[in-house]
Amino acid sequence: MAPEKEKTFIDYIKLVSPGTSLRNVIDDILRSDLGALIIFDSPELQSLNLIEGGFRINCRFTSQKLFELCKMDGAVILSSDLKRILYANVTMAPNPGIHSIETGTRHKAAERTAKQAHTFVIAVSERRKKTTLYHSASRYYLKTTDELIRNISSTLQVLEKQKEILVEQINNLNILEMSEMVSVSDVCNVIQRAEMVSKISESVKRNFTELGKEGSVMHMRYRELLRGVEKSESEVLRDYANIPLKRSKTMLSNLTFDGLLDTESIARLIFEKPTEESIIPKGYRFLDHLTLSIKEISQIVRTFSNLDNILKLNPQDFEPILRNRSSLICEEIRTLREQVLSGKIIC
């Protein structure tokens, strides 16, 4: 049997999302004006003798049992798979030499235990009414459902606006391509906006994880806003950049928000050209909307170099590649070009 995949911090955050048994216990503890220290078992927890006192429980996990045991002063130890409650009312004895930024006794013990035992620890503050999560060296404040919904709603509004701008810029790029008037700046604007949408979307991912099933409706809206963004950006980069797509995507992902705001930096980084210089698309993005195979599209681009040349071709020019379909494809090109110039969006 393959070994169980090691849990990440995100995996543990899912365990405390609204509606889960563990989150219900945390909410009950806060409502009861109590504090608590809940620790997941790990090999290091046992081998380093970090547990003192208390008593062994080793019973099946239920939220009711855990809540009652948390009423005592000591920590509660859960099995790593959350199936059993192992110990209760124990005192944690992590190495006091481990650095901690916390001030309270419970939270110092929580942070040091998480670091030393490489495990997941939940500390509920009786005084501050806050829940702090620790996983190895990571630390995170658990937000309330209302906080998460407000944060996500605000981010979705920003995403929606950025997506609208991106669609407008792609439409503008389409028209400029048909008119042979594309500049590096026009392409950079599309790439800039697509990367902004991507970075903003990344910032809200943990909130969705933490919100769990409570955020299912907003998550549907989130996925709809992101639909087609990565594909559109990749198609534009393939059409204009002279460096491999994977490399250009990596370079862009390393840019900060401030770096993205500077289109001249993007122009130098991806195109090695000034923003005002004209640039011609290879034609992949346009040809992808015709009834052509991937092989045929590649052959056409290799043969005729760019979209400007392709738009001027006659059926006989395509004959060596398309055989008896040349007239049909030329008609498709003419129709698509007219649709673009009339304002129909291609994403």
C-alpha cells in the first residue's frame, strides 16, 4: 500500500472550515468563553516526550466529546486522521529555546509544539476570542464566516472589473490585428490584465478553502470569472513572444503587482522591444477559430510567417496544405475577419 500523502497547511485548514465537526467544536468553545489547545498527533510528539501529565483517552472522535474535554485546562491530543481522541488535560513541554512570537503561555506552547513536532495545532484564546492555527513554522488566524464572505465578495468585485477590462482589451487587440495596427503596448496591456486577474485570484484561494461548503455559490462565480483567462493569455503569448511559452509564463508569474503595472518592463522582458514599436501576430490565435487541425495551423504559420500574410492569401496559396479545402477555409477567414471588425469578441 502506498504511504499516505503528507498533509499541507491547506489540508488542515479544510478540516476547520465552517460546518465541519472540528469547526463546530471551535465555535462552541468561543461561544462558551473558553480557551483550548488541540494538537494533532505526530511521530515526533511521542518520540520527543513533549506530553506531560493528563490521561489517556483513546476513544472515537466526536465533536461533543472533544468539546467536553476542552473544558479542562490542559491540551487535547487527536489522532492525525481525526478518528480518535488520544489524550486529554495534558501539559505540553516543547523546547523553550524554540523562538516564539507569541506572548501567552497557551500560544507559546502551541507555536513551539507545532515547530518541534512538525504537526498541526489549534489554539483558542479565551481573552481575545481568536483562533490561531499553527503548522510546523506556519501561523494563521482563523477568520469567521462573515469575515471570509466579506473578503471574498470584495475580491470578486475587483476580479469582475478586471475581467471586463481584459475582455475589452482582447476585443481591441482582435480589431487591431485585422487592421495591421498592433503595437507592443497593445499586447502588453492584455498580458498585464490577464496576470492581474491571475494574481488576484490566487489571493482568495485560501479563503475559499477555509470557507468550505459555505462558499460554494461564490466559488461558482469565481470559476466563471476565471474561465478562459489563462487560455487567452497563453494564446496571445504564443502569437507574439519569441521565447517559449513556459518560460514567458514563469517570468510573468515572478513579477510583483508593481512590476505588472510597468508595461515597459513587460515589453522588455517578453518581447525585447519598446512599447511603441509595431508587432505582428503569428496567427495561431486567429486560425484556432477555423476548421483546421493543429497540424494544419502549424504548417500554415510556418509557411506564411504571420497573420498579416495569411489574411492576404488566395485559395490557391493554401492548396499545398489544405488540398480541396482551400476555398472553404478562405471563406471562413473572410467571415471571421468581418465578425472581428464588427466587434464580435474572440476569447
